[in-house]
Amino acid sequence: MALFRIYPEKDAFIWSEPTVGGLYGNAGKDEVLEIGGYPDADLTGRTNRAMIQFRQADITSSINEKVTGGFSASLNLSLASATEIPDTFTITAFPISSSWTNGTGKRVDSPANVSGVSWKYKDDGTTQWTTHGCDYLSSSAASQSFDLTSDYDIDINVTEAVESMYSGSLSNNGFLLKINDAYENYTTASVNLKYFGSDTHTIFPPYLELKWDDTTYSSTLTELDTDIATIKIKNHKPEYADSDKVRFRISARPKYPARTFTTSSIYLTEFKLPATSYWGIQDDFSQEMIVDFDTTYTKISADNTSSFFDIYMDILQPERYYKLLVKTTLNGSTIVLDNNNIFKVVKNG
């Protein structure tokens, strides 16, 4: 399986423009996280930055109990909307150097909600940042570059920082996400990227993804080599609890098996899929890929029983319907198998 997702303990965004009276508001419960730079009504350059943190206990237990061997960690956010995007820009994830309070505000609150983190304060107005706009570390920072061909979703490799948080050599206060300096305090255009936050209740919450390769392809089964075949998931169920870990078994057989002398039916003989086979998960309503095919981290394994893959159901948002897909190459053709294996994830308790 080699893939697990951790969802935020808290997230917010901060902005450098004070409200009337000089207050700096909190957006700890806003539906989106904003990043960019823009001119205010007086044409003064202003800045938006996002903050996100994952529970240390979740990071530690996931690495200890699920990951085998080396792993890659990535910070992922899905774009909600974007305006006046430059041809090229960079977003960097910096480890935050001190603790902060999430708060219960939104940007549109009037009067400004000051219950938590803001451009000036770490908390409810008691403790200021050493430098307004968040105290952060340049060490263990990681970035992602974008251009006009990008979809602008954030997928930043933060392995170094997560490894350091896991070992205890770096305090886990989360990450600050900011656009490169050239577009902060920007006055030429309103560069604004809005990302779905954890309070949007969509299928696109932010997450920290741990990926590792635990594929096993040790099997005496014959490899399927024809696209005229019957391929299906044998143990698919219509519903799973979000606490389940499921091993899906794949039945793969040629539709017209070669004749052979045997005492059992040749139509019951299992084959294994080629090593270049992968699983994916699609949201059934929106048709969006929730877990896309990955040539390293969603590879399908095989043993002497059949081909198989494992999924932790708590990587998916509960009370929604999903579809299992399989991608493979047979007889020189790459195909995506959709047998309408739809299932619902429900909350356990």
C-alpha cells in the first residue's frame, strides 16, 4: 500500500493589512487559506500567508506503525481559486519556530476576530511574533515552482522537516506557506491563491502524505499477458469503516485460456497482473482522482494467491462514495480497468 495521509490539527491564514482601529484579524475558521500579495485601497503593498500544523502524535504513530523503510513526505493543498497569477512564482513551506493559537475567526468578521493567530500576534493578542508575519526557520524549508502550465495545487516535498520533527531535532509548530518575496507586498496586481482549508468540508482538505515502497512481487503465478481477460476485485464490499485497513485481492484470468491437461478447471486458475500495475481511487460524485496512479507508491503487489493492494480507509473523507480503479499494461496496451467497484466510507462510531 505505501501511502498514508495525516490531516491538520489546525490551519489559518494571516494578512498584513490591519482593520479599522489597527486590529489584525484571525482566520482560524475560514474555509480557505490565502497566499499572495496585493495593494490595499491606499495602494500600499500587503501580504497573505498560510499556516498549517499536524499533530506530532499522528506523525510519530504513522511512521512507527505504518511506514516500512525509507519514506517521502509531502505537504498537499488543493487550489480553490486564483487571481492575477504571474507567469512564474514559487511557494515555500518554512517550519514555524514557535507555537501559535488557531482561533475561531474569519477574514470577513466585523469587528475583527482576535481569538487567535494574526499577522502581529501568535495568539489572542497577548504575545507578538518576533517579526510580524510569523517567526519561521530557513533550515529544512522546501519549495515548489509554478508556471503557466501548472494546476497550482501545492505538493511540496517536506521530507527533511518531517524526519526532523519525528526525531525531535526540530520542534513541530507546523509550516508557514508564503509566495516568493517578489510578490509579497505587491502593488502591481492582486496575486491571490486560495486553497481549501480543513474547515471547507470538501473532498479536498489539506494533508501531509507519507509514501513508501512496500511492494512485494514474489509469486509463482503466471503473469497475465493478454488484454482479452477477466479482471475483477474479488473481495469488494459496498461499505467500509474509516478505521479499516483493507487488502483488495484481484482475480485476473485470460478469457480464453490455453488448453492444458489438468484435473481442475483451467477457468479457475489465477494469474498475476504485470509488475507495472497500479491502483487508484476516484471520488464517485465528482470523478476527481483522490489517489492518482503512482508508478512507485501505488504499485500492485503479487503473492502465490493473487495480485493485491492495501488501503487505509482513514485516508479518505467519511460519508462519501469512492471508486477503485486499476491501471495496467497488457499486450502492449495501457488500460484503466473500471468495474464499477464503488464503496462508501463511514465513520466508525
